[in-house]
Amino acid sequence: MRVPGTGRVHYAWIVLGTATLILLASSGVRSSFGIFIKPMEAEFGWDRVALSVVASLSLFLYGAIGPIVGRMADRWGPRGVLIGAVALLGAGAIGSSAIANLWQLYLTAGIITALGAGGAAMSVAASLATRWFDTRRGLVLGIAGGGMAAGQLLVIPLMMTLTLVWGWRTSFVVLGIGFLLLILPLTFLFIRNDPQDMGLLPYGAVAGTAPVTAAQRAAGRTGIAQAARHPAFWLLAGSFFVCGYTTSGLVLTHLIPYASEHGFHATQAAAALGLMGALNIVGTVGSGWICDRVGPKIPLAGYYLLRGLSLIFLPFIGTVPGLFAFAAIYGLNYISTVPATTAMTARIFGRYSVGELSGWIFFSHQIGAAIGSVVGGILYTRFGNYTLAFHSAAALAFAATAMVLAIREQGPAEEPMPVGLPAPAGQ
């Protein structure tokens, strides 16, 4: 991890650590909305569908902003994007603490917080990682994804405890203050766009390598119009749609209400999500390590297969050990799809396109999440349980397994020629 010939830790790892902390806090806010559903129902009398639509709007905008911020990060650097995102997250959380009407919840939690979370997501982190790391990118993306998982592990139990002891408004205030007084200053201090800004080469770059210029980045960038002509892009987007539907949309929004209505205490359901977050870290970092060694395709297909099997058994769980077993198994493949999907995107379309194209692929993830959130609420209201919602999600997960296996990668090269450009002679 050190700069060759010196005793200093390469600054790339400091950038990665700060970005991981930002992702941790951002994902914690994004993941915690399910905690507030029943308290808001009790205080305001809003029904489950109305609150599910708030979650759906948030998930949709969270993904919709991805292509925009990814393109901004690719072209002008991730630092400014992350600073603005953290500021929006703090403002949205504090605003949510003062709501009195449903439209205000749509504005704060549904729009402002969602835009902030979208700017502090993996599409921007991937752009940052590819600038600072020439090697170990799979592991680096796994660590960043582990930060997203740690958000569930740390933030959700904290928010649940604060909500039970001091109320949901206090929980939002604590979140907002944390972003504005802790995360925002760290972002200003430690995030830098490029190694060249500090007179460094990317981690793992060979000494004497010329810095990559803006013109070279532009020449190596694959735009969405080019990528959309290739089946691999749509298969990646389609499988990630299913990822969003089955995780953020369905399980994250509805697991706590589902568990509470099946005899589990709210703290047990929150603990299950915390366990899921802990195994997310293991699964995501492990996924990055595996992708560096065997490639991302087969592991990614396996994650979706395991997810589908888990969802089949969820409606039949009636004990605390069973709930925790589900959380552990589901946690291992919950976010492990992120480094694998991002690594495949970089491998097929080139690393200087990963911010923008990951943003578009992540947008499909959030469309799936938005639909999954609403469909879960509608099916619950219609049938009085979540059985059909979970089983239909399992079928989608099996379909995603087939999509991934159908992807044709562009050979073993780490950085293939951009789509639409001819390869040099001899390649």
C-alpha cells in the first residue's frame, strides 16, 4: 500500500477510506426509511401504499441522478459531486425531521435526500477508484461496496434505537448533523480528483508512466449511445434491475414491517437487518477479491441464484433463528453484485466510461427498486401478506441468473478498446 521508495502509505488508500465512509453514511440514510413507516403511520394516519410511494420516488430519483453524476465525475472529477451530495443528504435529513404533511415528506425524503444519495453512490465511487488505482480494482470496488453494507450494519440499529427512545424526528436530526458536521468536512479535506493533483501516479502504476490526459480519457470513453447498441449493456442493466427490485425495493422497504406483523419485535427485525449488513461487508469485499482472480461473470450469476433460493423460503420463516439465518444468507449476496457488475462494465466498455455507464446501469437498478417497493405494498394490501411479493421476486432473481450467463465479455483484456473504435492491428 506504500509509495515505492518511500515509507508513506499511498494517498489512494486515504481517498478510498474517505469515499468508503461517505458511501457508508449515504447508504445508511437510504436504507433506514423502512424504520419510519410504522411510526409515521401511527402519527399521521398515512397508509402503507402512500409511504411506499415515498420510498419508491426516493429509489427512482436515487437511480435517475446516477447517469448525470457519473458523467460529471468522469468529465470534471468526483470531488465536487461528492461535496454537493453530502450537503444535500444533511439538508434532506434535517428537513425530514420537521415535516407535518405528506408532500413535505415527498420533498425531503423523497427528493432532496434521494438526490444526495444518488451523488454519493457507486457510480461516482467507481469513477474515483479507476482514477486512483491501476491494480486491485476488484478489491477496491469490493471495499467501497463494503462501506455501503456497513451503512446498514451501523446506521439502521442506531436509527431504530433513537426512534424507539426519542422518536423518529430525533433520528433524522442526528443523521443531518452527522453529515454536515462530520462527513462534509472530511470530504473537503481528503477527497482529490486525480493522483496528478498531488504529484502522484495511480496506485500500481509503473514508475515513468506518463499521466493520463483529459484528451486520452475522452478518446477512451464509451458513451451511452454506443453502449446501448450492445446486448451486454442491456443484460447488465436488466440483471441489475432485478437486483434493485429484490433488495432495496422489496426487502429493505418491507422486511421490518413483514417481520413485525409475523410476531417479531421491531428490535429483532432491525438486528436482522444489521446482521444482513455485517454479512454484506464480508460478501462484498469477498466478491471484489474473487472477481480479481476468476472474473466477475460466474460469481455474479451465482449471487442471483442464491438470492432467488433465499426469497422462496422467506415467507415460511417463523422463528428468530430462522429470520437471522435468512438475513445472513441474503446478506452474503445483497451488495456482492455491485463490484461484480461494475467490474464487468469496466472490462467490456473501458474504465474511462465506468462512471457514466455504471450510472445508467444503476438507474435500471433503482427503477427496479422503485417498482419493487410499490409492488410490495400493493400485493400486501391486496392479499394481506407478502408471500406473492417474495416468490415473484425469486422468479426474477432466477431470470437474472440467466441474463448474466448470456453476457459475452470482450476477451480477457482488463481495458478493451472502447466500443465503436477499431482495435490496433495485431489485436
